[in-house]
Amino acid sequence: MTSVFQDNIFLLYIVTFVTAACVAMYFLTRRREQLLPPGPWSLPVVGNIFLFGSSPHKNVTKLAKHYGDVFSMKLGSRDVVLLNSVDVVKEALVKRASDFSGRPPLHTFLVSSNGGRNVAFTDFGSKYTQNRRALDQALQVLTKDSEVFSEVAQYEAEALVQNLLSCQKEKFNPEKHILSLSASFMMRMFFGAHIRDKYLGEGRDLMTGSTEFIENSAAGNTVDFMPWVKTVFRKQVKEVDDSVRSLVQFVKKIYLLRLNSADSKENLVVLTDHLKNLVTARRTEKEQGVSTEDPKAAVPNVDFDDDHVVHLIADSFGGGYEKLSTAMRWSFAYLVAYPEVQEQLYKEIQHVKGSEKITLNDRKKLPLLEATIMEVLRRSCFLPFALPHCTIKDTQIQGYKLPKNTIVFVNLWSCCHDPKYFEEPFKFNPMRYLDKRQQSIKPNPCMMALSEGDRKCPGEGYAKSALFVLLGTVIQKLKLRNGTEEPIEEKFGLTLRPKGTTIYVECRS
């Protein structure tokens, strides 16, 4: 009898404890939800993920018209705050940049960051600061000698022109030629001409396969917010992990080759050389007893070794390839969809350069070309959402309180089509960036196609420089005509891509 009584008392304790814990969790969750901005009702387990649909950027923009520029959603069991206008994004990523500079501990981020060894996916802290500083320096070195940078871009553009002309008798999709150009250009800038020539085939195959990474990343994102569906998407998640691993292994092989045999004929300091020089400088400082905390240290705060550099290069190489190739694809799509813009560009180039090669030194002389690149980036907004941010401390936005570790989605697509700052935002109009005389670029601080603030894409300037020479050379040499009367369609993935662009090409000369 006593034993039964004791068992019942023990069971009562357990039930009471579990009930109290559940009640506490409920009220803590409710309190957190009450602090966050309002949003749509959510379903148990899956949350609001069903509202994203096949075009999340457009659907979220529609929701913002009802709930406001700042609202909350549940993705699985995670609360997410979404920012949907230029004003609120500026407040978060510029005015309160340090508050919103974190990255959430999502599975895909942890796999891709390799323990904080890159820029894009690494959480804010000393490792991120070190990585960002090293990468910024390396990218500045690449474009410092504008003449040599232009020569490399001209070489790749000429190769693209010849490849396109080989198909001039028929309608075709230029995608494979653009992907080949992007792989070749990135390998040349990161690893040098000798290694590019020797390993281009392998690098091209690897980067062309990144299409699978982009397509499978959607499954990875689902697992990030609903871990219990991992078994359903096991194949796709494994392919994402394998893609990251293959890229790192390829870069490691190239990096070790570059360590042991710098090409004396190189006329450009490639990105790999600059980063490996930082490793050498750090080793020397360690031997001399220089602390990483010393402000004069080559690489501050944390140790910097070859393995670290390999992962940093892999992240930058993969991201740079994806941005360059996608921007070129959208450029072709808009040039054939708006032939009048293409002809205006050709006339500008002929007036200023004639048949002379286009260089970076021509940027102020070719304002319409500069403006067209800006409009391609804005109108396509191929990064519709910035990589998720995370608050690193309690903060606020538009009067709403956001607790520490709140996941924040930035809807860049909504910002790029914000009618408050872009008149007729869905019209492709490069002239919006030119002054009244159409002779120079009119700065637009609300242009944020590649994000904003401390987490802004470090390679934006590098990408625009490459696009200027590459695209300008193509327009100078070729006339592109549309191969279809269908409107431009987009395909959502990690990036937005134009779907099914077909063209005809004609030689200008």
C-alpha cells in the first residue's frame, strides 16, 4: 500500500513538473511573440512556410502591404522577422548595423562556414572581422591595376564573343557560354593564367554543377527551419554538403599548387597570392612573438593558416562565380527584351571608343553602360533575400522590440521595387540613374541589389568592374536579338535566374 502511494506521489511530481515546464515554455513563447511585430496566423509544426509559395519574394511583398513593412512569420518552429522597404532596411542594416550583423546557427550556414572560415556564412565576431578585412584587401588588390584587370576581362570577353558567333546561324540559349566565361574569368583572377589553362575543364565542370547546389539549397533551407523533415530531403541535403566539400577540395588542390609554383609570367597579383602572403606574414609574426591582438599584426584577433585561406577562397570563388554568371544571364535577357536600350548602348560605345578596347578607365565616359548594369542588378534583383541576419543583442526596429538571436529576413526584391524611391519600379529604365544631361551617373543611395551595411557583398565593386568590360565588349562586337516573343520569366532558387532565354547573334563589324 505504501509502495503504491509512493509511486502515485512520484507520478504526481512528474506530471506537475512536466505541466509546469510546458506552461512556462508556453508563456515564454507567448511573451516573445508579443514582443515581435504582428504577422499572419500560423499552423502548428510548419508555421507559415506554406505562404512562401514558388515566388517567396513576391508573396512576402504582398503580405507586407497588409501587415506593414516589418512583420513576423513562423517558419517551422522558428520566429522570423521580415523587413520589406528601403527605409526599414536602412534603419536595421545601416543605422543599427552592429545589432543586426549576426548569422543564425542554421545547418547550411554551419556546413558552409566550416567553423567560421569564410565571410558570407560566418557569425559576427573576431573571425568574421578578420575574414572580411583579408578578403576586402585581396579584392582591392585585384582591381588596383585597372589596365591589367581590363586586359584579363577583354580576353575573356573576346572568347565569349567567338563562342557566341559559332552559333550565329540559329537560335540558341547562351547559358552554357556564359557559365564557361564566368568559370574561366574567376579562375584567372583567383588562381592565375597557368592554372586556369591547366584546370579550366575541371573547374568549369565543378562550377557548372553548382546549378544542383542552387536547386538543392531550397531543400536545405527547409531543413534549417524544420529539422524533422531531414529524412525526407536526405538526398538533397547530402548533395548540398557534397557540393561544398568538392569545391573546398578543388580549391585546396589549386592553392597548394600555387604555393609551390608562382608563375613568373603573371602580370596580375591574383587573389590567392595576396591571401597566402598574409599567411606567411602571420607565421613570421608568430615566430617573432607578435600577438594577434597587436593592431599592427598582419591578421588581427585570430590565427590565420593555409586551411583557413582555402575555405575563404572557396567561399569567395563560389559566390563570385554565381553572381557574375547570373548577372550576365540577366544582362543578356534584358538586352534582347529591350533592343532600343541595346542600340543606345552601342551608339554610346561607338561615339566614345569606336573599335578601341573598353577598359575600366572608360567608366565615366560610358555612363549609360554603367547605368544599364545598375538597372540590370536592380530590376532582376537576383538575390531576392539577403542571407538571413540575426540580432546579436536586444534591439528594436520601427518601434518593435526584437530580442537577441531573432532571425531577420531582408527582402531585397521589395527594396529594389520600392515605388517611394524608384519611379515605375517594374519598368526597365537605365535612364533613371543619369543626370538631366545624361552625361554622368546620379548616385542613388537606395540601390541595394546586393544587400546593405556591414554585411554587404564584399565583391560588389569587383563584379561591377568585370561586368563593365565584359558586357561592353559584347555590345561593341555583337548585336543580340530576341529568340522568343515570350516575356522574361524567372526561376526562384538561392538566386533568381532568367528561365529559357534564347537569342540570335549578329557580328557588328
